[in-house]
Amino acid sequence: MSRSFPRPVSGLAPFLLVFVAGLALLSASRLGLSLWHAGAVEAVDGWAPVLLQGLRVDVATMCMLLGVAAALYLLLPVGLRTRRWVRAVFAGWLTLALVLPLTLELATPAFMHEYGLRPNRVFVEYLLYPQEIASTLGKGHLASSLLTLALSMAAALLGYRVIRRALARAGSADSGWTLRLGLAVLVVALSAMGIRSTLGHRPMNPALLAFSSDATVNTLPLNSFYSVAFSIRDLLRDDPGARLYDTATPDAAVAAYMHARTGTSLAASTSAPVLVDHAPAYTGRPRNLVIVLEESLGAQFVGSLGGLPLTPNYDRLAAQGWAFDRLYATGTRSVRGIEAVISGYTPTPSQATVKRPRAQGQFFTLASVLARHGYDTTFYYGGESHFDNMRGFLLSNGFSRIVDRKDYDAPAFVGSWGVSDEDLFDHAHAEFTRLHAAGTPFLGFVFTSSNHDPFEFPDGRIELHDAQKATRNNAAKYADYALGRFMDQAMASSYRDDTVFLIVADHDSRAFGRTLVPVDNFHIPGLIVAPGLAPRRDERLVSQIDLGPTLLSLAGIDDPTPMIGVDLTRPGGPGRALMQYDQTFAYMTDDAMVVLQPSQAPLAFVRRADGALQPQATAPPGLVRDATMHALWGTLAYEHGWHSLPDARADAGAGRVLSAARAR
């Protein structure tokens, strides 16, 4: 070792070798991923930015992992360096510095295949649920998981042996205390510069490396360790929320904008600047509500929306009810769908409110308002309701009961994510029948899970679309089968004539980053079936946040709420949709779209005659303002407690102030 390196730096030889090996592995992985997406990279002339900026990120990564350890090693006396346990500690750290990035790179193709991005916050959040993830990987991704594990273990064993020998040869090198101290200071300084990777005001970050309108290509210059580390840092630090997009607009200006836009007035007893009060479309005795949130059922699987012919039951029901042809999800995770459908909450770049601390009480949900009217409010789920903190969030915000996996006595089928959709629906149907017989109005929130990787469902229920059973398409077809079976039961039930049914997806199954916001992968089915509601195909552009106000209107509930979505029973509007894709926010109208990114100027797109969105040189100021205000609203409503109901006692004392919308 001493023959290969000058004597003053020979003690650093093992660190330098790991540094170079790490750069080689990360660059090779990036090249492989880029070749996989070669068409997209070439389309944006991205080879140079991807590979050169990628090397910059890899240098920063290896500096993070090696800089401090190398400085500490230099400062150790030679006698201590040569001890076996010291060599073992440093060999272990250097091996980890090599194998951890390698393991994350090996896991990247499967994650990118599903989400169109490198491992990010979603990846980190899933790690908090090892039982569910282990089952999913074991049953749906066993081969790739075993290959990743085997290659990582082999790299760890080989790397440890080679690195320990290198440390043994380098440990005896002594260049004197003064020189070693100087080298240690130099290593720390160079590592800090490498990690910061710029002399500018802001250090290097993923937003500064983005160079194209393709979200997948923008993640290629990163490596997955850097992406995950950056996500963990964001989770642990003070969350700026949507202020990533705008730091200049005062909170009061956002509140005033939304107040004017929704046409609301404020009761003196409340603290929320926006409290929407619509005259309901139905004015009889309040009706029951049944919300079926279908897991991962994007429009691409729905025949009546131009997708694959996998949903004959949904398509049949769509012809009998009020079907939304242009409904868009707010995000790509189930918790986003929950907060949008149950709470009418706008998406933000933060964690979904289902998991955030200030939303664990006094946060508006449909259950919180219906509970004031004596409704039974129950969440029906086939899996473990603790996942993503659903149980805690719902019980803290109006839901009185949770039915989950442990509550099914003899389920016909149990998979990785819980009992089958048939078991779920059978239990819910029995509960609805019981509650109706007792004269108790109810909100039943039913969340399916069979259409979830690893796609497990009972045999003999459907004619398989794909030859192999456990596929995404077959699971979607089974989910539709179970839905149709339940709706047939419901339409023949005693509670049918007193109940409003909503069937809607939480999000699409996949979201590929072909664009900054893959709009097509936010398109989802939505359908309302209610007594006296004439069949119709609604071609308005609508968002998940519009469903809550619409349901209350159809159920006959006229309480003011903080939901800024539109009651779709009213003619006209809304003609807009809100979408959050990682840290990118899109505000889409019928003829244009504005995209907001951290530390970037807003981007504008116009809709061509063929329906495609085409980039525009400048963004219309009015549309940018609308997008920015809607993006900021969710963050401010969360931070200030605006997304809540007024205290029932105080509100009764002050009286209700009706909105201008009622007069219209």
C-alpha cells in the first residue's frame, strides 16, 4: 500500500479506494438506469447533465460517508490504529459506506418501475411498516428482493475482507502528528466543499439539479442514497410546506383570496377565515353516506374511461348513476386520497395530514360534522388500520369505530394486506343493514385493499385477464368483481333508498414521471349513486376535493365547513384540478396548467386541440396566482388550524352566517 501512495497520505489509502469504488458503482448504476430510460434522456438532450451532474452528486455522497471517518482515522495514534478492534470498526464503517449505496441502487429499478422516481419520502415512509412491506416483497417481488439481498451480502463480505487488509497495511504508516493533523483538517474542508458542491448561496439539492420537464429524468443525476438522505432530512427538519414555492405572499393575503373565491362569510365565534355554507341540493331527512375508496384503481383500468376492459361492474354502475369522466386525484398515495375525499383538504408537498401531528384532533372530516347529527361514523378496512396512522387520524377526527383485520371472525380469504374485498364488503353490508334497522343514520367509509401489490385474491372469482394470476390487471378486475357484488347487495337492501353511495379511487396504481406531473396517472374513476339521482356522464374537470361538499349536499347536511371544494350539484364550474407529485404541484384548468417547483420559476402549459399539454414560454399571471394560492392554502390551513369546524357551543351562541354562495 505504501508503494502505491505517497507516505503522507498512505494512511488514507483505504478511504481513497472506497471513495473511487463508490463513484464507480454509483456511476455504473446511473448509466444503467439512464439506458433503461434512454428515449426520455435523449428527448431532453440529457446525457451530459445526467452523467456529469450525477458525478457531482456521487462525490457529495461519498464525502458524506467518508469525510469525518477519514479525519478521525488520521488523528489516531499509530499504536491504536493497529489494534484489531479499531481495524474492525473502521472496516465495518467503510464496508457500510460502500454497501448501503449499492443496496439502495439495487432497490431502485423496482421502485422506479412503480413510481417513476428514485426512492424518496414514500420509500422512507414505507420502511416504518416492516411487516406489511416484508409480506409484499416476499410475495410480489421475491426474486428481485433475494437478488438484492444476495448481491449486498456478497459485496459486504468481500468488501470487508479487502478493506480490512488495506487498513492493516495502511495502519503502520506514521507521517507525524503535525502532518496528520493538517491532513485531517484538509480532509474535513474538502469533504464539506464536496458535500455542499457549490459556492453559491444555496448548497446543492435535488431542485437545483432539475433541468428538464421529465420528472424521471430529473431524478437520474441523483443517486438513491442521496435521494433518501435528502428525504429523511426533510422529514426531520421544520417543514416549510408549500412555502417551497412562494415565501413572499402574506398568510392574510392567501386567506383573503380564498375567502373571496369561495364567497364565504365568517361567524364571529370561529377562527377560520373560510367557512363555506351551501344550501344542500336535498332538503329531506338527512341520508346515510357510504364511501367506497378503491385502492389504486386508476382510469387506465376502467373501460368506460378509455382504459383496459377490467371493470364491467363499475361501467354498468356508471351507466346507472352520476359518473365523473374527468376526475383527478390529488396525489399518488392512499393517505392523499383519504385527506382529499374525507376531509376535502388540498394537497401540499408535506406529508399527508393523516400522519401529521397537528391533524390528530380538531381537523375537519365528514365524520366530524355528521357525528353532530347523530350519525354512526365507522371506518371499514380489511388490513391493519394502524398503517399510515389511519386509525389514529380517523378516531381523532370524528370516527367513532374502526373495523379492521382483527374484527373478521372467519374471513374467506386473507392476503398480505388483509382480508379480501369480498369479506370487507360483506361485513360492511351487514353493519349497514343492522344500523338501518335500528334507525341510526350512518357514514360508512369502506377502504379496499385487494388491488395492492402483491395482488392476492381468491381463486375462481374472475376470468383472468393475464395468464399469471398475481398481476395488477387481474387484481383490478377482482376489485371490480367484489365492488359489483357489494353494490348488487346494496341495491337490493333495506337501506338503499336512504343512502348516497360514492365509489372513487384513492389514486392510480402507478405514476410515471414522463412529465413534471404525469397528469394521465392522476385520472381516476368516480361515481355517485343516490335515490332520485338521474344517470349522467359529467364531463367537467373536477378534483377529489369537490366530492366532500357534493356528498353533504346530496345527504341534506347544510352545516358550514372549511372545505374549499365545489358542490358539484350546482351548474357550472369548477373546471380545475389540483395535483401533488412529490415536491411538484400542478394546477390544471380546462385549457392550461401551471406547475410549481421548489426554487424554480412557475412553468406554464396550454392545451392543444388534441388535448395534449404543450409548454408555453410565459405563464399567465392570473393563473400563476390561482395556482400559488391553492398550493399555499393547505399549508396555512394546517399551520393555523383553519381546516376545522367551529366549536359547536360557540357557534350556536353566535348564530350561523350564510355564504354568498347560498344567495346565488
